[in-house]
Amino acid sequence: MANLKLHSKIVPSREERLNTIVAFGGSGEELVKNAKKGCLKQQERGFSQAAACAEMMPICNSAMLDGNVVIAHSPIGCSAMLPMISLFNKLGRHMRGLPLENVRSISTNLGEHDVVYGGTQELEKAIIEADIRHNPPVITVITSCASGIIGDDVDAAVNRIQPGVKATIIPLHCEGFRSGAVATGYDAFLHGLLKVIEKPGERKKDTLLIVNPLSISRPNEVEIERLLNKIGINVQWFPLFTNISNIKKASEVAGATTLCPLMSNYFFREFEQKYDVPFAEPPMPVGIEFTDWWLRDAAKLLGKEKEIEKVIEDEHARIKPELEDIKIQLKGKKAYIGFNLAKSLSLQSLLVELGIDTVVTTGFEYSDDYGLAPLENLKSRCSDFTVHIGNFQHFEWANLFNREKPDVLVGGLELGGWALRQGIPVAPVLPQTFFTGYEGALSYGKDIVKSLKNPSFAKNLAQRVKLPYRKEWYSENPFKYIGVNGQ
Amino acid sequence: MVNNIVKTVVNNETPVVNLLESPRHSCTFGGAYTATNAVKGLVPILHTGPGCGWTNFFGLVAGSGGGFLGDLGAMQTPSSSLLEKHIVFGGEDKLRDLLNSTNELMNGELFVVIPGCIPTMIGDDIGMVVNEFRAKNNTPIIHVKTSGFNGNSYKGYELFLDAVIDQLLEEPVKVKKGLVNIIGIAPCQHIFWKGDLKELQRTLELIGLEVNPIFGDLKGIESLKKIPEAELNIVVNPWLGKEVADKLETKFGTPFIVQYGLPVGPRETEHFVQDVGKKLGIPREKIDQAIQKEIKEAYQFYNYISNGLYMGLANSYFGVAAESNIAIGLTRFLTNDCGMMPTVVIITDDPPLKNRESIKQRLTEDINSINKPDVIFEIDTYNIEKILQNYPNLIVLGSSMEKYFSADKLSALHLTVSFPAYDRMLLRRTYSGFFGGINLLEDLMGKMSRPF
């Protein structure tokens, strides 16, 4: 990674660093071909809809750090999502047996005065107040469009007051306008956390650090632990729902891998450079083939290639009969998959094993690092499919749902409600769904069967809900606006 | 004690300190965006960074006990999603393109352009782009004067109505006898807005009025266009919406009355209905007759719950941390109708200074309790917790943010009645009107006697 500028204050955007694209529509084959030739173009849309920004991931993720106080150095609205985030925080904590409490957040509540005269004074007051009120081990400072445009020097302010504040202050540079690729926000968040990770003392030679996003919850962690424990590998989850002393000691592990290569991309490279921790970033362990792939890569980090083969063999034999049962019930069905691309492609691999045809697979952004290898794998295993890459963009989904008429949406929070509104039943993969590993394959396979057996909710809703688009739109090319008038 | 707390921002005053812990509102942009979504058929068009729409939509909708709102919410909302280059080169072209492509793609009765921080800071001339569009197209369009830092989401609600009045509504109009508008219930910020608007509408229809709730019904833009035809505007809020009603009086000559706090239970609701009737010249006896059955029925349910109330919650101390509208309604009902004792009422919606005395009066005068509550205006969640710790409450009526705190630190029962509400689902639920008090007791007794 020649262009990876580590240790700078501000992480480069994904577009700059990985040539990430946020607008593509076409076949999987075309995407692979263009990617290999290096001619994927960064494009915009002539029409765009509300989506996520680079500030959301840092706010959302740092809210899940145990004991943290999140400071939004922003106008009041940028942290408005916290009620929603509190719901996920509650769920995540509950599943891990942690005491239930509120997310602690302070907004610097920038007003017209600060926009003219600068807001760093407000920030300093907020940090001091957070420290006095809650005595937290860590305080994360989230920047915003407004603080970025007025040019507040957040780092200088933090350095000025850090000596008088007990908590470690972590500034996260994540102005919402910096990147159309939401994962830039992950990079900003994890880059900030690296600031508190200490030099390793003694290495825990059998422990792997596994990066896990909010959307892959506790039941999935249990399955991964079950499989790795069989060959004597311990797991340390990172970075959510864990306390700061665990985060500080993150570098003591023998290796690092990830349940979401989209999330961990920047972090691993900086982590390796700083602390010499080797890493592997296989696709998400969903379905048999990708779980095998993931386990082999993870085991290899600790030199346990041979031991893991036995586990894989046993598990295959164990789940095969039940998987065949599920497969019979799903024969000939068509699915639309809608998540970030790392998750979509892994679920697509499971669907291949369940005998379901994927007609469209969605990603919110694409880069070769986590996209190319699984796409090439899938290309050889299934007939061609459409890939839709967009920072959400519901109008394109609506068109594709209508054009492809899938039997089921394999999707999450982002697309789920929308498929229902067009009469397509959803087999949801939500923050409480179990879908990874071998047991997860069975569990989620059964979920799909259930969703297909009774689609009445989707059918009812679709008859009574009107979508806002003109009817002509549904006969147009769904990707018509990509690269048009892109300013 | 209360006095060593950092003083937080106060409306219309230079703030001592800006900072706010776990705020209970969003920005004007957020308020205007949810208000737009709450009128059917309107197309909100966001001129903001990429994430402002989502953040505010999911924040305000999830925070008001809901899952979704409107026909064009969340990912469906057109947004210019401004990036770094637009900050350098300006975002007007991006907005122009967005308006044209939205018109190409979407059916909409009214386009509502809602800007956030970025265009205000870089100086985009949104008015010009909107006027250009208006000149060339038939689709009606208005432009709300929001940004991220010119006030809170309550003001955003008022700015939305301002834009409607200034840019959409035309005069002269013929006044329609018996038509009234309800103003002052802000979608989402008032967590019971859906149920309360329906119930207030139903209540006023009992006395023969035609009610325009403006938000939340199926009539869409028609409910906006009907606003000037009203014979009377009813502001159901001790402060919010008064300026809107003033403006409507100036522009269309519509008189208005203010209901100081949500009418909860038969007693307050009867007063409310009589006040409205008086203003419209409806004879008192006619109203008495129209609402007799409702009152009887409400007290029948009151009878059902009386034993439980007496055994479980007689003479209970309770504290409230809620918006002024809800705080007044619930406090008056629980004291005057149920015999409970209010210790402290914390007002969390930051009313303008000039309105605070009247809010205080409604909470301390004509209250049948041996004690009068302390009334404190505070919007910072940490400070609210500190204040609550000073009072021995059996019941805390607050937001979801007081839930764990009430159980762990106060050993008090907790019911979510104010924003943010993310521990209950609220669709048709209402505490207003003749039966609203019964609903409140139902929820409260459920926490008391059957929490397991």
C-alpha cells in the first residue's frame, strides 16, 4: 500500500486511498473486468437521495465503547441520531450481559456566533465538563461539516487541554462532506482508537484479535469462538462493547482478523506497521465455502493450518443433512441481496449453497481490497448477476425490485422496509440475526424458508403504500442517472 | 444542589455555555424536515451534506416512539449530498440539477427545499435557484429558511409553517364557518403527535367543528391550503406556534386562542372545548349536551381503575421532566384528578423567556395539592438527573433517557412521556382529550402493579 499515509492526523478518504467508487450499475462480470483493467471510474449521480455520511460511523461506533463520552463538536443536529443509536447500544449490551445504561454524549451545540468566531473554546469547555461529570476513561471528539468549514483546529485544542484532563481524548476527523464512501468514517474511528492502544507487553500467543462491526452481533461471535476454540485459539473481540483497558491491550494478540474486511481495511495496515501484528482479511464467514476460507486464513495466522482442516471436515459432515433439507425448500427461488458489499457477497455465497439464484447484489461502495476476490469466486459459481453500487439511492433499488421481481430480499435495516413496500418478503439480517459460520448457515437458511412461506405482510403493505416515483421510472434503465450531470 | 450546575443555553439570551449533554431536540433543519414528512404528498428536498437527512430522520422518528414517517422519508428523500468540492465551488448547480431531476422522477404536490449548514456557510443563493425553478415549472415549490445553527427543531417547525404562509398561501380567502386549525403540536418532538392530533380533532368534531390538524392526516397539501380559510386557530401549546398564529392573524385576520398545555382528562378537556366554543359563539348548553356522553364514559373508566389507583398510587410524589405542553397536561391531571403530589416539574423544551411565567403559573396555580411543584427550566440531561436526585419521587415521568437512572439511582417507577422515547412504540397513543387521562393511568398502573 504505497499510498497509505499512516500516522497523519487525518485519514485519507477511501476514494483517495483505495479508489473506492460509490456509483456503479452493471453485471458482476463487467465490474470484475473493469476492476482488473484498473478502469473503474469515480462517478456521481444526476439525482441523489439522503444517505449516510462519514460522520455517522464514528458517532455510532464510539457510542458503543464502554464508558466513553462522545463529544459532537457540531451544531445540535449532527448528533440527533443518538436516540436510534441508543436502541442498538441497548441491544448489544443486553446480549453481552453488560449493565444497561444510556449513551453519554455532549454536543458543543455550535451556533451562529461560533460559526463566525470559531468553536474551539466551546470544545474545550465540553471536554472539561465531560471529564468532571463522568470521569470517563476516554472521550472521543467527533468533528462535523460546520467545524471543518470554519477551520477549528481540534487537535490543537485537544493538545492544549489534555494535560489537565484525566480521560484520554481522541479526536476523530470525520467531517460529513469529506467522503461519499461511508467506510471513510470507519477509518477515522479506528485510526483514532490506535491512539490509545499501547505497545504490547507480553504477546498472548494463542489469541486472535477479531474486528467486528455493530451489525454482526453476539450470537455470531459465539459461533466463531466455538470453531476457533476447537483448535485452541482464543478470541478477543474488537472494538465495540469492550472497555478501554481491553482496547489499550489490543496489540498483545498474536494476529488479527476480521468479520468485516470493509471495516478493518485501514486499521489493519496501521496496526501492523505500528505493533507488528500480522493480519488476514478474508471475506465474511458466511455459508460453507466462505467460512472454510475464513477459518483457514485465521488459523494460518497462528500456524494451525492442519488442525483447522479437521474442524472443517467434521463440520461439513455434521451440517450437510440439514442443509440438504433446507435446500429442497428453497429450490428455484430468486433473491436480491442488499447490504454493504462485503456482507452482500458473503451472503451470496451462502445463497449459492442453498440453491437460490441471486439476481442483484448491492454494495454501498466498492473497492478491490474486499470486493474483487469474492466477486471472482462467485463469478465461477453462479450465473451472471447485477451489481448495484450506491451510497443507498432508493430510487435505483425501487426500479431494480420492480424489474427483477425477486422472491425474497436478503437484507438488513437499509433495504428491508423498502422491499416490503414493493411486496417482496424479507429475510432480515439485523443486528440480532445469527448467520455466520456453519450453524449460522443453517439458522439463516431456515429464516429464509420462514420468510418465503408467509409473505402476507409484504403483500398487504405493498397494496396500500404508494411510492413517490412516476410510473415511467420503472421502465427506465435503473442506472440512467449514474455519471449524468455529475457535478 | 441545583445552583452549582453549569448554566446552559437559553432562548433569546446570549448563552453562558453552549454545551448540551444528550440533547432533546435537533436543529431547525431537522424540525422542518420531519414537519414536511408529516404532510402527505410533500417532497422534501435537502440541500445539505450527505448524512443530514438520515441522521435527523432516524433520530427524530426513533426518538418519538416510531419506526417510519411519511411517503418520502429517509432514503427516499432527494438530497444534494454536498461534498468537499461543492464547498469550494458552491452548491447552487448541484441544487439546480437536483430540482430538475426530482421533477423528472417524482410525483409531488409541493417541493420543499430545506437547507442545512453547508449552503448557509458557503453562501449559496438558494432563493435564486428556487425562483428559477418556479418560473420554469408548474410544480409548486417553497424554500424553508433553515440551517444547522439557527435554532432548534421547534423553531424548524415554525420556520416550515412560515415558509408555507409566505410562499404558498394566497389571499384573499373566504372564511369557512366552523373550520379550525390546530397549531403547536410539532411532529416527532411532541412524541404523541399522531395520537394527540387525532384525538383533539375528534374532540372538537363533537361540538360540530371541522378540524384541520395540518399534520398527520391523509389530505396532504389540501390541509396546508385550507389554513387561511379557518375561522379560528387553536394553539395547543403554551408557547410553540404562537408566532405562527400571530402571523396568520396579521396576514389573513384569523383570530386565535391559546390552550396553555395539553388538555388531559375530562376536566381539562371540558374547559378546553368550552373555551373554543365560547370564542366561536357556540352556546354553552349545546356543548354540554355534545360532550355529556364522553364525560360519563370517561368517568366510567375512572371508576374501573379507582381501586388500583387508591391502593397503588394514592398520595404519590411524582416528578416530571418533559416539554411544557406535556408537563402541564400530565401534572394538572395527576394532581387535580388523581390526588397525586408533584414535587418538581422540569421543562425541557427551552421556551422563550417571555413565555416562562405563564408556564409556571399553569403548574402552580389552581393545583389541588398540598404542595406546589418547583418549576425548573433545564434542557441538559446531566443537569436534569442532578435535579431529580433532589426530590423523593415514587414516579418519574420523563424521557427514555431517565429510564435506567430512575430505576438505579432513584428507585422510582418511570414512564416515558417526552422526547426522546425509544423504549416504547407510539402510534395512536394519546394522553389528551376526555380519555387521555385514562390511557395515562393504564400505562402508569401497568408499570406499578404488573411490571413482570
